[in-house]
Amino acid sequence: MAASPPWIGDEMRYRRIMTPPVCVQPERMLTPDVTQTFIHNENLDPRLVPNFDMDFDSLDDAYEFYRRYAELSGFNIKRNRKRDRKDSEGQEFCCTLQGKHKTKVAVVDRQRDKTSKRGGCKAMVLARTTSIGGRACYSQIVLEHNHKLVPTPSMTKRMRSHKQQDPAVVELVDTMHAGHVAHVNVMRVLRRFVGGSENLHVTERDIQNRRAAHVREDRVDDIPKLQAFFRECKLNNPQFFYEFQVDEKNVVKNVFWGHASQQGDYADYSSVVTFDTTYKTNQYSMPLAMFVGFNNQLQNVVFGQTLLRDEKADTFEWLFKQFRTCMGGRDPIVIFTDQDSSIEKAIGEVFATTYHRYCRWHVTNKYRLELNQLNTQHPGLSDTLTSVINHPLSPAEFVGAWEAMLDKYTAHGSRVLAKLFDKRKMWIASYFKEIFCGTMMSTQRSERVNNVVKRGYCDNSTPIHEFAKSFLECLEHTKENEMRETYNSQGPSVPYTQDRYDKQLARVYSRAVYHDFKERFLSSTAFFVRPHPNKANYFLVSHTRPPTEFPWLQHEFWVKAIVSRDMPEESVFECECMRMEHTGMFCPHLVCVLTNLQVEHVPSKYIPKRYKREARVDTTFDRHDRMFSGPSGETKASRMLELLPDWCALQRSSVMSSEAVSKCKELLREALDIIKEIPHDVGPSATTAVAQNPVPEEQSVSASAPPVLNTKGGRRGSAARDGGDAVLAPHFSRPQTAEHTRRCSTCHRSGHNDATCGREPPPKRPRGRPVGSGRGRGRGGRKGGGGRGYVEEDDIDGEESEMELDDESGSESDY
């Protein structure tokens, strides 16, 4: 017996298989009746339908009533032609689908698929003012449409006449746009704010158009707006400093500015400064240059910023003079910059007493491509070079380590390494250990701040005046982080041990600095101490595991320790590694001796003020960049909180009836007009210091925007940063060809490609991220993540630290 079909016995399944789905209703397949008309829903309140018995105060009121009727009915309206008479005015309001569109472009030449919706609709009303009293009424009404109506909120909000600009929503949108909130997040906030998309009377395209309109508006009169912002900052705090440099056409060439808070930070932490010009964060591609240091919490602080049109010696000289003037003529002890002859010349002219050194990362990254090729030919060279740069303690030891590296890898003929060796006194720490450099010896701090600015506050299309405002917001953000860390550091840190000197440092040091000290203390446990057999007060500190990979690496250090129990402040502590002189912090060798001798008190001369909890100095000016409080100390926020209970009570009582809402609006408008006449006592207009220190007459500057530049900043692996004096070995050199010239990816020469190149291509890096190379301290990852350049910056204390990178606090790896 044959098997029954699978659908037998399953009626619903049989119907699904045999009956085709109904995609189009039969009545919709007929040709539409051109005589058919459509009107509003019959359930619509008759009082909302236009009729001849209505009268209005004006034509605008008549239009608004018809607009509301059209919104409830589901069609769009517009103001059509006027019909004035000698004794009255007339205005026609009609459906936007009135009339028919006459195309002027052939079908084959159309650029858009969208066509006109106009289909000859006759719906309209004619409002006319009466001769008596000037009131308006409808003299002609046509309610029938020749098209269907769509009275759903999702459709009516897309009609131009029904898009309502709620002031609260508009203000919220503008605030989010000013805060660089992404469009998708703006829409999410608005939907939650109004209770869903159907209650939002604007579309996503409207929000996008508003942002675009603001962008276009911001790009107009950029320089006058920048001057206006600087005047506002000057009114808020007369200590604010800014200066323009103009060209022969009086167009802005360079601009420098410094806020009062930045000048206060410089008074506290001016000993070490980095300066870098490699990032372009505005629409004119003017390099952003910043003077950056670090505070007592080992956090970045910005002392001043500038936008430059070029990077010539005269420009840098003008900039450094302005910076020096802004900071009261006080020069830093040491300044780190990239390897640029123009900067070096300008520093020599302006900062006569300042030590100038090169940024370690820029020196090595300048020849990054050549060094990578050199490492490909000599595997292991990069690790050795990193150790040679970071670990030697004396110039003689560095020279010996360098020669040993050249012998090991037979790299005596490399002119790249020869170039690095020739400039060693400007960037190798062994040659200036006696100079205080704090926890930084590169412009990496400047570039970290640059990254923060670019990620969250501006981009390469930002106008200058918006950039200046965004930069102030960035400063306030960093200041908030500093205040949070300062608040958390109010109480003393928990001592790491029971040693009395350790408890003293836990009380005096800031939390971040004491955390660094604890790491040094932990490292000190890898050493043991032996007194000198012949010299008193001298101790030999030796590592428990002498180095094997790098025989030249020093593992024994002489420490001088004169402990005075009766006069602790007269005690003397010195180490051969000179980390105390170079960074102001204890090295593991000194910590080992302090513990071994059971020192009870560390002299104050070994605890720099910049590392203490109370590191700030008293200034003669107010450090606040903006004024937020009045003469009685009240702030805007406190006054808003004071008004909030009364406002909420008024709101709760008013919403109970429409009459109460109208009365509340009327009273609020009257109160607002009165309040606007009362002078402010918070903000720039209330600054009492302005009368004593009036804003000086402003420099005459052209309103023309500066040209878009193509500066040398940001080039990758460029050897032209110091004037093109790089002389490379033939097999590592790159031809100085024109821009956009195609070159071989193997040998980097023009005229052929990697397929026809005679050289063997370098081994390709395996796909995927190797273990331990990710950011953070994930599984198998090294502390601090990967380095920024070819050379990793390791510990220079001399102990065997397995060449770990320190974290981004700058506590160790930045010098």
C-alpha cells in the first residue's frame, strides 16, 4: 500500500501548500478613481474643523488653526498667494500637493529618483481680514483632497509645516552637539526625553541638518570669534594671556595663549618642560604645540599652547618669548623637544639658562624604518639597543656597551647607528644624570595630551575658536582628574613597612609618588649591602643575580651614607647611579642602605616639594579660569538648587488645568522681563578686578582666516626633521624622490616593485596579535603595553628589571 502524502490529515498544512498568499488586496489592483475624494476622520472634533463662523485675531492665528487641523487630518500645508483688497487683506493656505510639477529636465537626464508629490489637490482655505476691527475669518473653504491622508504622528512629523521646534528639545540638542555627542546617542537621548519616537516632532535628518548648519556657521568669522573668546577669558580672569603674530597682510600667522590655571601650574612645576609640534587638530592644519610638565601626582599638566603656521627658527623664537612673558620671565631647568635645528636655535636665543635635550622617542623614530631593516638583518639588535640606551650609568660605560653591540652584530658600517652615536650627548641619559629631569625625558607626555584632545574634543576640521573653547574644556577635565587624586590623597598613605623613614615618606609623599617608592622598595630586596673595607660611610650594594646577557651591565653600586642620629637633617645619602639627582626619587640602592642602617628620618633636602602632598605655591593672582560665584560666595549651581523647590511646586500646581498653565506662562514671561533688567553678579560682568585691571586695547588683526597648511609635522619616519642632514648607509637609505612616487616595498627604491626586486623580502609578521602585545596588563602582557617607537624605554637604575616597560603614569619609562 502506497504511503499517504505528508499533508493528508493536516488541513492547515494542506492549505498553506496549495493556497497562494494574498499579497495585494483585489480592490487595490483596480485603476484609482480620479473623482474619488478624501477628507478628515469622521471622529475628529467638529470644533477643530474650519468653518465660516470662526473668526481670529489675525491671519497668523487663522493659519495656526488650519495647521493644527491639517496635522490632525494628516496632510501638509503652505502659505499660498495673497489676495489683498483695498479694504482688507487676504491669504490663501493650501495643501502642499496643490498644482502639478512641470519638469524642465528630460527623463534620461534626471540625477535623482525622487519625483514631485504634487497631484493637483484643491484643498485650501482663504482667510481674510474684516474691515471692522481687523479680525480675520475664513471666506472660502475646501476640505476635500484627491489623495489619501496620513494622520499618524510618524508621518505628520516629516511634513514641514508640522515640525515643531520645542525650545527645550532644541537647547538639549545644541548642548549635546557642543559636547561632540555622536548623532546616534543624540537620538537615543531625545527618544527617552520625549517618551518615544512618535512624540518627537523632528526627524533624524532635521537633527543632522541642525548640526551641519552649526558647523557652517562656526566656520564663518573664525578669527573674530577667537578674539571674542579671548576677550571673554580676559574678563573672567585678567591674568589670562594671549598674543597674535600676523604676516605682511595682517592675517593671523601664529597664536599663543595661556590660562591663569596654567600659569599657576607653571609656578608649581616649572623645572621640567616638554615641547612638541607634531599634531594638527584644526581645519587649517596648523600644528598644535604645547608646553607640558607633570605635577605632584605624576599627571600631565599643560603650561601653554600655540597654533603655528610654520616651523621656522623665527617662529619658535617668537613663541618662546611669548611663553616666557606669560610665565613671568621664569625659565625651566630643562626642556625636551624633538630633533629640530630651528627649535634648537630658538631655545639658545631665548632660554639662555635652560638645558636643552632631545626627545628619546623622536631621535629613534626618526630612523625607524632603517632601524627595522637593520634589525631584520641582525635579529636581536633591537633588544640590545634598547638596553644600551637605557641602562648604562656613565658615559664610559655607554661607549663600552655601544662598541660591544657593534662588535656583536658586525654593524660598524651602519651610518644610522653612527648618526645616533654622534648625537648621544643630547639624548642619552648617561651624559646628563646630574641634571634634574623628573620622571620624563621625552615628549611622550605632550603627545598623550594631544591624543586626549583629538579623541574627545576636536578633530582636523575644527575651527580655531572652537578649538580654543574645546581645549579649555580639556584643561578643566584634566584639572578635575587632578582634584580627584588630590582629594583621595588627603590622608596619609598606608606604610609599606614598619621602618620609621618609610612612615615619614608615607605621610609626606603624594599617593602616586609613594606608590613609585614602594616599587623601588620592592626592587631593593634584590640587593645586599657590604660596608667598604677602608672607607667609612661607604657601602657596596650588589645585585643577587649578576647579569649574564649583557656583561657590561653594572650590578654593583657604591652608596655614601652619613647618618646623624642627633641632627637628622644633616644626614647625607648619595648613590653612584645618581637617580636621586636625575629624578628626585630614591633608587633601590639607597633604599637598601636606608633599610640596612635603620634610618629614622630622611632630610627634607631629599624630598622635593613638587613630590609632596602640598606642592602648590602661593600666587598673587586667582588661578580660576572662569568665575562661578558671586560676592557672597554663592555659585550658579547653589542658586539653582535654591530655586528648584519653588519651581517644582509651581509646576505641579499649574499642570492641573489648562487655565492655570496659561496663567503660569503669562506670569513667567512678565517675571523674566523684570529679571533680565537686574545686573549680574556672577560671570564676566561681575568681575571686580576688571575695573582695576582693564583689558588692554586689542591688537589689530585681519578677520581673514589663515591658509590651510602643509607642514612637516606628523610625517612618519621622516629624516628631514633636523634639516635633512641624515647620511644613511646605501643599503638602508631611501631616495629623496618626489611626493607620491611609487617605491618597492622591499628595498624602498623607485623604478620597480617587490615582485621584480632582486632582494629577498623580509619575513612577514604572523597574522594576529602575539601573546602579551595587547594593551593593559592582560594575560601574558608586559607591564604598560607596547612602546611607541623602535626603542622601548626601560629602567635606568641599573638593577636587572627584565626590561619591563612602566605604565603611562610616566613614573619610570619616560626618562
